[in-house]
Amino acid sequence: MNAPSAYPLAWPGGYPRTERPQSSKFNVTLHKAMTDLEGALRLFGSDTGKKVSDVIISSNVTLGQSRPPDPGVAVYFTWDDEQRCIAVDRYTKVEDNVRAIYYVLEARRTEMRHGGLTIVRAAFKGFTALPAPEDWQSVLGLTGQSVTPDEIKRVYRQLAKSAHPDSGGSEAAMARLTAARDAALNAVGQYHE
């Protein structure tokens, strides 16, 4: 599997996106949310006796933009000899999505304390990391900073003519193309409609 990127957001393939993120009741800064998440990852590894390594926190936050149009966060890490991913885009703020991932990890720590490693392993089957989608620019054949949503949709429709199973393509080819379109629209700040 290709290593996911920290920036831009590498949303795991097969994870549906939240259509309408909502505000949360969390009252946390991004710095505090990140510090707590890193601590929870360390403690989770310690509690389970299985090292947590290769942590990549993927989002659209950059030094110049702390409020990206797509606030999703995906945390990739290796645990119990498998790459895992917890991805959340439920909330409108990046720090709230980071906080939600922290609470998911804390719930697994509670399961470990009360149910043991077998229960945690069963719960983590759903967090097995799927490959991050391919770079949308290479799939769609688009380059440059000024790509528009209309251009993305036009290229998608054109490529779908040959990728669709009814036109000699395959479900896998169509899924790859659709994932690239969705990633492109997210990258330019317009969620897929």
C-alpha cells in the first residue's frame, strides 16, 4: 500500500464522506486536540501491549490555512502488525474531527480495560486501512492550481464514457474515477453534489 500523505487529506478508499458536516459541542483548540490524540495513541499502544507506529495524521490544514473547506481528518497508523485508519469528517472544524478520533481511541482503551485484547481486535477490524485514493490529478489528467469544479466534472464525464462497465470498462475503473472526481472536488473546495 502507498503511504498516505499528511497533506493534502488522504481519505481512505471505501469510507463514505459526510455530506453535511455539523458543528460540535467540543471546545478544543487544534493544538490541544492534536496533543491529546498523540497521547491517546501512545496510551493505546501501552494498554494493549501492541506498539503503535508509523502515525500519519492527514488533513487539509496547512500553515496558511487552518480552516480548509474540507475539514476531514484521517489518522493512519500501524497497530498489531496491520495498518489502521480512523477517519472522521462529521464536524465543520478540523480540531473537532481530531477530537472525535481521540474519543474513538479512548473508547478502544475502555474496551481493553474491560473486555481485553480479543474485543479490541474485533472492534479494530473495521479500522483496517484501505488504500488511500490515487492522486486525482494523475487519474483525471488535470494539473495546475486553477482547476475548476466545472472542468473536473467535464473531464469526469468524458472519462466515464470508457470507464463505465456498460461501455467496456469495469466497476473498479469506475470506482477509481469516481474517487478521483470526489477528491478533486474536495481539493478545490466544492464537495461532491
